[in-house]
Amino acid sequence: MNWLDQIPLWALIVGAVLLGLAPFTPEPHLWQKLQMLADGTLSRPIDIFDLVLHASLPALLAVRLVRMVLPRRKDRRP
């Protein structure tokens, strides 16, 4: 996942905030889709695509932050 480490952190933060909260009014799509997922009403393909789209950069940011915090292993073999 070296490609993720090459993306500037500020770009991931800005993208995650903008894409995660867009549209700002009346309610962010990500929040709306997460509520639909919790209610069990997330069934239309366009809604699933919208959830994936709006959650992609926040998820990448979370993975990047976890990779920054956890120590890296030199040898990944068991």
C-alpha cells in the first residue's frame, strides 16, 4: 500500500471532508446513506454506489492514519 503513503495527507483530509459532507444541506449524503444502511432501506444500486462514493475518501484517510500510527514490520512472513 505504498501508493496510499504517497498521497499527501492534507489532500486526503480535504477530500474526505468535502466528499464526506457533500452536499452540505439539507443533510450530508454519507450520513443519509449510513442511516439508510442502519434502517435496512439501503437497497437500490444507486444508493449503494452513492454510499461507496461518499465513503471512499474518509475510508482511505482512516487507513492512512492507522498506517501512520501502527508500527511497520520488516518481515511480513509468519
